[in-house]
Amino acid sequence: MRVLVAGSHGKIGRRLVGLLAEHGYRPVAMIRDPEQAAELRDLGGEPLVANLEGDLEAVTEGCDAVVYTAGGGAGSGAAKKETVDRQGAEKLIESALRHGVGRFVIVSSMGADAPDEGPEQMRPYYAAKRAADDALAASGLDYTIVRPGQLTDEPGDGRVSAALSLGRSGQVSRGDVAAVLVACLGDGRTVARPSSCSTATPRSARHWRACDSGGRRARTGRSAGGSRGRPYQRRRLPDRRLPDRAA
């Protein structure tokens, strides 16, 4: 499976490219700066130079899936959140539809389901993530939206708590988020297929909200028509048990 990784030089993206290559995927590492190519190639990625704030019409050609890990970055203003977190995602969704990409996984954030309820300084970020989530959910693509809690650089141990709604906030390592993204690609049960009776907003879609890096189990759930659903799986997610998917 050829997987385009947007934001591949970010802290989650670099970890993800390495994990994808390790487990038999063919990661296409989308980068803005050509000088980053050697590093991504060493991780097992195929570098592709493109700018999320530019033309993305052709970048998904030949890919089977997209994982969107990009963001405006800490300290960037509302304008960058709009062009990268929202518009960049929307342009990649359009490109995926144009080129027949069947699978799209996006990294969102806890708080994106209710942007106006978050701290004032975080609202532009949450609003941009929510808009991108909504666009993906309404696209018709097979998708998964992952909403992690506060991200840390602590070493991941492969254990997360994940559900449609955890009912709490918490921390999760970027390494564990990357592992969850790989697991999502290999597990069709994490796919939400929007129905004709709903626009499949984030409250009725299937989301993973990864939280609590010390959690003993990873938990996923199914949803239908806005229901939280019944947990169908509880498992530990160490790297060695992630699914292999060779193209």
C-alpha cells in the first residue's frame, strides 16, 4: 500500500514514516523543504516536495491512502491554522477524490468537537481542525479521524486508551499516536462510511481519541447514527503487533 504522509517532517510524521516502512507500507513523505529529503529517505520514505499552502492537485496520484498529520505548528497565528490545518487538509481530500484514493486518516485534536468551548487562544486551532474533520466526514472517502490529547515526546509504549469519547482529557506520546495511525490503516473496523441520511459530522462519525499514555488497553468502538457504539476490541498496541501491509 502506497501511503502519502502529509506533515512527514513533523514530530508525529517522522515517527509515522518509519513505522509505515517497518511494517511493509510504502510511505510517500510529503515535504516542503527539499533539504529534508535525505532524512525522510533514511526513514524509509519516498520524498515528495509539495507545499500544503500551494497546489496539491496531483500529489495523491498513485497513492492508496493518505495520512494527514500536518499542522500550522505551535506559536503560529490563526491565518496559518486556516491555510494548513484546514485548507491544506481540504485540498488533499479533493486530490484524493480526484485520483481515486480510497482511504484517508487525519490527525485532529481533542477539543475540535466543540471549538467555542475551548480556551480563547486555542479556538482558531480547534475550529480549523473541526472544519477539516467535517470536510473529510462529508467527502465520501473511507476515513478515520484521530483526536489525541496533549502530545508529548516521551517514548511510546504501545498502550493507549481509545474510544468514540473518553470523557476525559489526558496526554499521549507522539510515538503512540503514530502507532495508532498505522493500526487504523490496517484495521477496516476503524473506517467510517458516511450514510445518505447524515452528513457524518464528528459526533456521528467514528473517531479515535487517544489519551492516557499509561492506559492498559486500547479501546475502539463502532457507531451508527450518532450512537457512541459498543466497544468491540480491547488490546495492547506494541509496535511488533501492528499489521503488516505490503503493496
